[in-house]
Amino acid sequence: AEPTSGWVRVRGRRAATWRAMARPLASAGLLAHSRRSSQGPGPARRRPGRRPLLALAASAAVATAVVLAVTALPRHGGWAFMNVLSQKGRQPAPAPSGPPDPESMVDPTVEAFATPERQELLRQLESRWIGLEAELRGGSYPDVARDPFFTTDVRGLLRKYLLASQLDAEEALKRLRATAEWRRDWDVLSYYEPGAALELFGEASNPGAEMYFADSLGFDRRGRPYVAGRLKFANSENMHPWRHLRAGVLVFELMATKVAAAGRGPASYILDIGDVAGIVGTVSGTGGLDRTYDESKNPFYAAGAGTADAPSPRMVEEFGNLDNGFAVLKAAIKILNLHYPGTIGQVFYLNSDMLFWGAFKIFSRWVADRGSIDFKFLGPNGWRDEPISRLLDTYSPEELFQEWGGSGPTLGADAFLARAVGHYEAGAEARARGSSPSP
């Protein structure tokens, strides 16, 4: 099917024809705003351009997508990232050895509901969810009974929504309803169909996708999956807001289901802001020339795609006119805050420059869920970064990419994206056959 605005039929099922956001940060970078670390194939454009304020820019998304989604600001003032200044001169701790403590493999939300009072609160929400699920099944969201997000780990999902709602069961129930209706409108279940990842990552099939992050296919020392990203493969001159947003949410949707299936707590996310040796992206993103890309040259924004190419008027009502990178970033943050609570628990930014580091001051204010994600800057700048070797505190060498100090696979420029797409497609094919593996 040729790309158009709105929805089209692809392979007999409804599929999104969205375009990518102009700021990569909107779906993936946004995921890095969280709790203080102390607390716990298209041709590349070669036109020269100025560096915009958020040339780094989601989602994540998520964003990417995503992240991608919690602020690093403390509740009583001060910039969360200032804690890294105190790290100057610190030496990396030796990597942990031996198997992890079995207790560390348990989903931390289980401990959060260990008291009799909270167990009773959870039981009450479970009872009310049964009624709401029946109502949705017979009315506004008939697919709820086959939706992996709602069926993989029901108790775990309810715990996350209670925590995100400050233990207000009424608010948690309201948010669960809103998520179900959003999933219907966003056609989230199409992400699980064979061909969806190939279509949404591809520049030919989803022009402007500009994806630069995906499932790493690795795990941390506690058996939790993680997302990997290389921001420089994103080209902000070629990103279309809705298409990038659509593709970025796929990554975090499948990661959310994977986290639920593992039952060991939230995933983590490593986003490398550094150069990629001048290698042009070939999988999805068309950047990679280690030059700045100028959002003002983006033809999609100039043509009004932020409104004109929205899938529906309702999406414009909910997210506004996505006519610039900041608008797309806000939309992605909203999606991840409201509909994927507790999916990401730790975020590492590698090799960030001053532009990215400073931009954090702006976008971190937009994230509602505070204090639930451990956030760190790692890199060679000792005055604001911890050493990249600190990744080995969290990931065993064989699970970490070689470019980041591990002994596992290589990122292979953007080949890690192709491997992730292959993994997504293999999972979709298996589900279509009825074997239903985790994403």
C-alpha cells in the first residue's frame, strides 16, 4: 500500500500510516527523565545545517518511541542531573561476580504491596477490574480479552497502575479504562501482526520512520530486558511526527509485554548520543554522518503534517498539532506516562554533549511520573559523567555490546536494529502459529 495520511488497509488488517517525529528524543530520549541516580534505507542528506536547540531530539520513544519516561527532578527542587557533579574523580566499582541474589530477581512492585493494607487495596482493584474488563469486552474495547498488555500479568499490571496513581484505586481504574480506549484507537494490537515491524521501521514503507532504538535482545544481571539506541542515526530533517511516533511506540509496546512475561521488574534503556563513525544508517534512520541536522529543513513540518497527517481528529484533540520537535516530545511523554507506567526502571545516556545535557532541563519538566527511574549520564566527561564501565554493574559482559565495554555482540553500526526487527517478526510469526512466545 502506498503511504497516505490516516489509516489504510495492509494485508487485510488495519495498519497505521503515520510518519515519524522530527525529534528522536521524543520517543526514546524522553524515557531518560527519572529518579536521581543518587536516589537509588534512505539516502542521507548532506546539506550543511545549523544545530537546533534539540538536534538530539523524543520518544521515544520512545521513544522511542522510547523510550521510550520519568523525570529526574527531585520533588523538592534542584536539577536531578546535578548529582553527577559529585561523581568527579570516582573510579568504577568492580563488576559484580557470581549469580544474582534470588531476591533481586523479583519484581520490586511485589514488595511495594507486602503490607496487609496494600494487599487488600490490590484485591479490591482486582475485583473492580473484573467488572471493568467485562464492560470493555462487551462495549468500547472488545479485544481486551486477547490483548497481551492486559492478560500477560494482570496482578503486575494492577500494581503498576496503583503505584502510578498514588495508591488511589479509583484513579487507577480510570487510567486503566483510558489505556484500553487509547489502545483501541491507536490499534496497538496490529503491532503483534507479522510484517508490522518491517513495515514501520522501513523508510520505503513508512517514510520518515527514522528509528534508532529497539530491543537489544539482551538482559541485565537480574534477567530484565533492555532497549538499546544510537541517536545519531536519526535524521531530524527527514522525520515525520506521526510515523516516527507510531514506530517508536511499537518498541515500547513489545518491551512492556516482554517485561510483564519475565515478571522480574522494569526494563532498562541505554541511549548512546555519541558519534557513529560517519556511517549512514541503512535500516531505518537515514542519519549517521556525524553532522548536525536542521529541523527547519524538514518538509513534513513545512507542509503541516503535524495536523494534516494525524490518523484522526481525535488524535489531534488529544496530542495537539505536532508541528515541531517539542510538540512531538510532549506527545510521546504523554503516551508513555499514561499508558506504560513501570515499563522502564533505569536509563543510561552515553557520550552526551552539552546540548543534550542542557536540553534535559527542559524536557524533564514535562514528565509526570517522578522518582521511579534511575537515571545516569555515562561517558568521558568526568565533571558530569560516570565512566561507561559502570554499565558492568548492571549488565554482565556477555549481555553488553562490545562498543559499550562488553563481550557480547557488536552494535554493527545500526545492524542491531535489523536484528531486533528480525526478532519482532519471528515472534509475530510464532504467535500467528499459536505458540505465543514473549516479544
